[in-house]
Amino acid sequence: MIKQFTFACAVLVATTGAGWAEKLSLPVLSQYLNGLTTVQAQFTQINPDGTLSTGKILIKRPGKIRFEYDPPNNALVMASAGALAIFDPKGNPQPESYPLNKTPLGLILDKNIDLERANMVVGHAYDGTATQVSVQDPQHPERGRMDLFFTGPTPELRQWVVHNENGEQTIVVLNDMQRDVAIRDYLFNVLREIDLRQKK
């Protein structure tokens, strides 16, 4: 796992461009995240067991996200209407479903993000390459922690690390991010996805 995290950090360094020797402030990062209305990007995911997955991510704030995994994984994860749905790539049309607000992803999909809100941020640091912000629900720490990594001087979200209640971590590295792109709402419609899978 250390080797895989080193790989993720190497990717982060390689995509930062010119150096920036200043920690980005929480108000600046809050403003940046609130300005992310629609996002499309490629991602590399480093799983807890050290394996790699790739795919495309779509974000439509507030409350919507979609992970389309490349073969041979072929998994699909989407959030909409306050729920996170995980579709089994082996063909089961009914997804596993969880309340979005019980996952760390809910923190960056909120309608209004305020990183200065009391006790939400449990870490804020700069390592010479990126500003790291660690966020956690202060009322429910068992729901996990999310570390967000930004580069500057104009903030850009480069990767995040999700730590679950068992101490396992999943790293997602973003590439080729495009903002303010047209994304159709039906791509986040869980019932539509279920219907499509049932017809296969």
C-alpha cells in the first residue's frame, strides 16, 4: 500500500506544473469547491488491496456524482437524490444503496460548502506541493475521513483519499479535468440505470 500511495503522490507532483510555496486558505478552497458546478475527468483509483482501476468521473453539484469504471472492472457508482448506488458489474440490476450523507463524498457534494464550519476540518496542511484538507463529519466520525489535495495558486482539486472506519484507504487521482461542461441529469438517474440493466 505504501508503494501505491507513493505512486499516487508521484502522479500528483507530475501534474502540478510550476511550484507554489503557499498553503491555500479554507475560504479560498470553499469558494473553489462551491464553484465546481459540473466536472468531467478521468481518474485512477488505488484500491485498499493495492490494485488499480481507471475510468471517468462526472460531477454535477449539488448532490450528483458518477464513476464509470473501465473494463475489466465495469463497475458503476452514482449518487443522486441523497443516495449512493453501487452497481454490481456482474449483472445484478439492483444496486447496493447507502445514504449519501453517511459517506465522505457527501461533504464535497453539498450545496454550500464551508470548510471553516466548526469541527468539519480535522487537518489543513501544505507539503510543498499541494494543500491537504482533511474533512470528517464531527457528529459521525465512524463514517470515515476524506483527505482532499489541491494545487495552486489557482486552486485545482487533484486527488482525494477516503479512509473508512476499518482504516482502509482508497485513493482517487484526477486527470484531464474539465469544468462547466454539459452533463445530462439522466446520467445520475438510478431508476433509469436499473431499468436499462433489467432489459439486458
